[in-house]
Amino acid sequence: MSNNAPIGVFDSGIGGLTVVKEIIKLMPNENIVYFGDTGRAPYGSRPVEQIIEFSKQILDFLNRQGIKIAVVACNTMTMWALEQACSRYSFPIVGTNSGEQLALAATKNKNIGIAATQATINSGKHAKRIKAADASARVFPQACPPLVPLVEREELTGAAAEAACRECFQPMKDAGVDTVVLGCTHYPFLLETINHILRPNVTIIDPAEQTARDAYETLKSMDLLANAGQQAIRRFCFSADPARAKRLAQRIINVPLPDFQQVDILK
């Protein structure tokens, strides 16, 4: 496999761009193919069987692009589809980092909140991993169904965003958490509003940077990092409304972006 083959990154929609941002910062020479399933988002309320099938469809598309590694920049797909996917493809697959070690390192009172989609909360995996690492930790899971649709609609601030974020995060704050893991890659788009509710007394953990580092370490261990000085080529593909996706990407990614493409991955 070529060192200069692209990294494939995918999500149910726009949220995975928060991981792409960190990959570009850490590995600026890497070619990237991104797919966001904006036409079928959100995934968090879908049946598990459908989440797994959609993940397979996306990975088949990325496989056709000749990727050297896939990064699942979606907590819901990581929790429910990663294990099966790793046994199906020849390239390595890295899931979204669950952030439990970052949370345990940050917490002082061992009260940790998990904000995520309903499907991710239903998996119970964040809580299991935290309790496995520290049995004395107390975990407060909170499903946040309104948040992904807000981000996909570009409603990142204002009354609707404030009300939805308060509904999702205030219960954890009232329960006495001092650390909250953003267990969905969409949620960092709402960070300004979330900060307003939780800060200064609650530490917010965004695992996007660690997810990028996990991908870096995997590529390094396989001697697959891109050649130094390569001019990166980045493609951004979406199943619907690529113009909206580009507007949101421009809010967080501080490099020139190509035209975003609409693609039908089933063709």
C-alpha cells in the first residue's frame, strides 16, 4: 500500500469535520477523503442493524477510493459497527476515541458526564470503560437527541441552541459532575453555547484531537505516514447539501478548502 494513499474519514453528517480539523493539524501532508452522510443524518435514533449497514456502505465507498486507513469520526458508528468492520477490510480502522482516559485524568471528584446520541448511550460502552479503569468513578450518561439536528441545520447559537444545550447539559451539572465528555463529534460545533452552560466549573473533553493522534500512531506503527513535503489533496463528499457542509467546515478548518461534492455511494 502506498504511503501517499488517502486517509478515509467518515461520519453520519458534518460532525466528523471536527476530527478532520485535528488530522490536518497533526498530519498536514496527508491526503484525505471525507464522507458525511448528511442525507441520512442523524444516526443516533436509528436501529442498530441500520447503523451497521450504513457503515458498511460508507466503508465500501472509501475502499473504492484506495484509502490506507479509515477513521470512524462518529461515536454512534464506533460503538455499534467498528468491531464488525475491522474484520471485513484489509486496511486498519480507527474509531472515535471515547475519551475515558482524558476524563479520568481531568476529573477531581470522579463525577463524569457523558453527552452523546441515544444509540451511543444505549451501548453503555463509555460507562463500562470508565468503570473498568476506575471502579470508584461515577458516570452520568445523558442522551442529547436535539443537538445533531441543530448542527446539521447550522443553528449553533441563539435561543434554540441555548435551550437544547441547557436541556442536555444542565442535569449533569446539577448532579455535580466536574467533567463532561462530548461523546458525539457534532457537539464541538456547539462549544460556545455548551461553555456558557458548564464553564468555569466543569471541564469539557473533546476527544477529536486524541482520535487524530490514534490514527497517527496507527499509521506510524505501519510505516504508512505520508512522505514529507507532499502537497495534500483533500476531497469532501456528502450525500446531500454539500454547500451547507462547506459553510460549517469553514467555521473550524483554517486551510483552503476545495469544492465539496455530492455523491451517491450506492452507485
